Amino acid sequence: MQATVTTSNGLERVVNFTVPAQDFEKALDEKINYLAKNRRVAGFRPGKIPRSVARKYFGAEANNAAFNDIVDNSLREFFSNNNVNPAGRPSIKVTQWPANDKEAIFEASFEVMPEINLADFKSVNIEKPVCTVNDSDVDELIEKLRHMRATWNETDAAIENGNKVKAEVQMFVEDKPVGAKPEPVELIIGSANIIPELNAAFVGHKKGDKFDVNIKVPESYPNKEFVGKDAVYKLEVKEVMTEILPEVNADFIKALDVKSGEVEDFRNTLRTNMENQLKPMLKSRVRSVVYEALLKANNIEMPKSLVQATAQQNLDNDVANYKKRMKHEPKLPADIINTYKARAENDLRLSLIVENLISKNNIAVNTPEVKSLIEDDARLYDTPDEFVKYQLGDANALARYREIALENKVVDFVLSQANVTEKSLKFSDVVNSRQ
């Protein structure tokens, strides 16, 4: 077998292969012999088919199989001898079919996986998010709990922010009503989920008032058909209520499962719960920051064919899951594959970087480290010992926790080597983030 590289451009390779006729004939004989022994032909006992008959019955199939074998063998030999790591199955173009004692000549086009030379970690700048639960965070949570258990009293006073209003709301676009006849809805005036112009318009009105508000439909409006159009909201106030917050006393505290009813115990319980909630979310945010820094510092070219195949597979999986859940086809933008390709390229690049980092620095995890992670999660459950026992006995769960432990070690290693500064975040910024 002779192999000549005719193209070597970036990650793209084109190699011409020439395989002697006798090599093909040998592969063809092996295929015919195999088929003769394992296939049935009327009038002959199994394994007793004459070679001439076998060629007649199985010639075309044996020819294709033999050619595929010499292609596979040639590629395997070329990759091994030249230390080539292909990014996927090569595309084969036959230049000369091996017939009538002619050589087999074919061209293989493929991409190779990139060589990884990681940047010096000391040149990597990372702004590490840090966060602790402090008294003001606990105070904010207590206020939220008070609002969740508030009562509402009807009032004849003018509407102000914080009031609950029951009102009929009808939207008109181009003098036509949008939607069905309005039913009274309850709104918390000043809340973020109400269009700002409507919030402002309610303030100062009273029960029984009817009024109109002219607005331009915002981008956040669910029905995109009306976004950007001029609209008129016709409003009628049916009821106005003021919020009565409960006191933070023994009854309030006991209702939240702190049996002592003591404020100090209550605050300590909340703080512990908040710290348990914060820990994994902060780890996730730190990991994202570290991974983003690794990607920025190591701009590695990725094989286009691998990115395309990965993106298409991910898209196909998402579409299949959507159809299974929603029972109909999703409506997708024409260029949706580009979004998936960008995501796939980042994921593949990061995977190569992390694998290389783990290999070169001998990063590994042990069983006690994995168990420690499980025990951390167990604190969130009423029966932590049972949770730990179950996870340790589940092979899939153990594999998942081992992967998380390895990710944590990678992050810690990078942070120990990089140029790190800290950025303080509020508890609410971390736990309410979608990152």
C-alpha cells in the first residue's frame, strides 16, 4: 500500500492510496471463501459450494466487501504509522476500481483532531465570584416569607405601589379587542411582571374608576404579532386591597417548622438552609467562569465536520424530545443550526482542553472525595443517611458524582495556577441567576 498526502491545510487532509491488485485479490478470495462456507445455495450442502459457483452467486457482494476491507485496512495502517487522529470517518472517492489485475486507487478526505498546547495558566486572568450569607440576606428572606404569608384588607383609599388590585383589563390594537371578554384579574401594583405604563396608570385611582392607557406594546409581550404596535388598555378597578404583614413572632416561626419559636433559632435555620442552597450554585458559577477563561486563553481550531455532526445530533435530539413531550413539530428558525454549531464548537473545544489538562497534570479523584460530595447533597434531605446509601449503591449516580468531583478538581487546579482576583456577589445575585 502506498499513501501520498496531497492536501494538508489546517485540519483538512486529503490522502491518495494505491493498493496492489494482489492485495485486493487476497481480500476477495477471503470474502468468497467466507460466503461459500456460511451461505446457502440450492443444490449444495452448507460449506460445500464450489468456488466457481460461489463467485457467480456472491461475486458482487464479495467485491464490495473486499474493497471496503482494503480501504479500512489502508486507513488504519496510515493512521497508525503516521500518528494521525482523524476527527471522523473519511470520505472516500474511488479513482480506479481493482478489476482485471488493476491496482485499487482511491482518495480519502478527512479532518484531524487538533494538537493541544495549553496556554500558560499564569497568563490566564480569572475573576472568581465569592459570596457569603450575611445578616442582610437573612433579613431579605424573612421579608419575603412575611409577604408570602400576608393577608389583604379591602380599602377605599387611592391605589399606591404594593396594593393588590382586582381589575378588568382589555387591550385594543387598531380599535379591535385582543382576546376574549375580560375577566377580573389580580395585580400587585409595582411588580415587575406588569407593563410599567400600566403600573404607573393605576397609581392614584380608586375602586370603581374606569380609564384608558395608551402604550406601545413592548418586546416582552407574549404574542409577538402585536409587539411595537400602538395599543389602548381599557381598565376598570373592581377592588383595592392593602397588604397586612404578619409579625415575626413565635406563631409565625413555628408555622415555618422551627419548633422552638425563637428568633435566633429561626435565623440560624434560615442561614443554614441558605448556605446549603448557595454552595452548589456558587460552585457552578465559579466553574463557568473558569471554563470561559480556559476557552478564551486556548482558541483551538475545531474540525468543521465534527462540529457539524455534533450540532446536528444535538438538534435532532432536542427536536425528538420536544415532539415526544408536546406531540407536534417545533417551529424553528431557518438558521437554528448555527446556534447549535456555536454551542457544539465551544463544548467540543472545552472537552479537549479539560481532557488534556487532566492527562498532563495527572488529576484524579478517589472514593472519599466522591462520598464527600454525596454527603454534601444529603444535607438537603430529611433522611440524609438513606440518600447517601442509595447513591453509593447506584453505579450511574456514582459515575455522575465522580465526574462532578473531577470537574471540581480541574477548577481548583486552574485557580491555583491562574492570576485570580475575587468579585463579591450578593446572595440573591447568585441564587436568582440563570447561569
